[in-house]
Amino acid sequence: MNINGIIIGAAVFLSIGICHPLVIKMEYHWGKQSWWIWLVAGLAFCVLSLFVKNDILSIIIGGFAFCCLWGIGEMFLQEKRVLRGWFPENPNRHEYYQTRRKEMEGKL
């Protein structure tokens, strides 16, 4: 039997479980302008995965890298979820959200 697939699958599942709440928290506190953090992290983990000698660990790091890169798009989608009222908005950024809602109404 080969347990490597189970280990990699569990690691990627854990990566997704870590990244999704981080996207929500980052959008809440800093807004979608923090998307570049996901880009830097994703690229850093991509490069790191190239230099790790252990195949399983390299695959896990690469999987985490692409979860980070996926987080870029999720940042923009998370703002839309907040604007629709599906997630709470940061009260300190209320004026920003109101402006974005007015912009969205103009596009409809």
C-alpha cells in the first residue's frame, strides 16, 4: 500500500482550511488591497518547493503555494460577498463599502 496520496490529500485539505479563513480575516481588516500578500506567499512557496529534496514535502509545499495563489481571486470575491451582506463588514471601513455599493448599483 502507498499512503503518500492520503498524506498529500490531507495536507492540501488542511491548506485550503487554513487559507479560506485567512482570506476572510484579511479582507475584513485590510480589504482586497492586501491581495499582493497572497501573491508574494504563493511565489515564495513555489520557489521553496523547487528546492526541497523530499518529493512528498515538495508536493505539499507546491499545493500550499497554489492555495495562496488561489487566495488572490478569493480576496476580490470576498469583498463582493461582504458587499452583498453575506459576511460582516468592518465598521471602520463602512464608507468604503458604501461607495463600492453605489458603484455596483450604477453598473446594474
